[in-house]
Amino acid sequence: MNLVECWFSMAERQAIHRGTYRSVHDLNTKLRAYVDGWNERAHPFTWTKTAQQILTKANRKKTSNAEH
């Protein structure tokens, strides 16, 4: 549920993964370009469920017998 972790995961997949970087500066340049592009396309996040719906699902009773 941590959106910062989601953002870094997307940055890794979309900007860094399988890249070849000869220096920290090259990597930094690639990341800065990704962040700049992200910010140009940024828009507010719209929740599609209510807080109660999300909490109900997150706190639902476990049905697995894995604990026994």
C-alpha cells in the first residue's frame, strides 16, 4: 500500500532495468529524464473504492489453515 515503493518499482522497470551506465552521472541523467517525464504527465490519483471498502478487504478474516 506504500505508493512510494510502487513509484520506485516503476522507475526501475521503465528507466533503469537492462540499462548500461558507464558512470553514476549517466545513471543520474537517465533517472532525471524519467522524473522530468513523469512530472510532465502527472495527474491526481483518483481512488475507485471508498476507504471502508479498502479496509474491509485488507482486514478480512483469513480462510487458510496454514497456521495449524
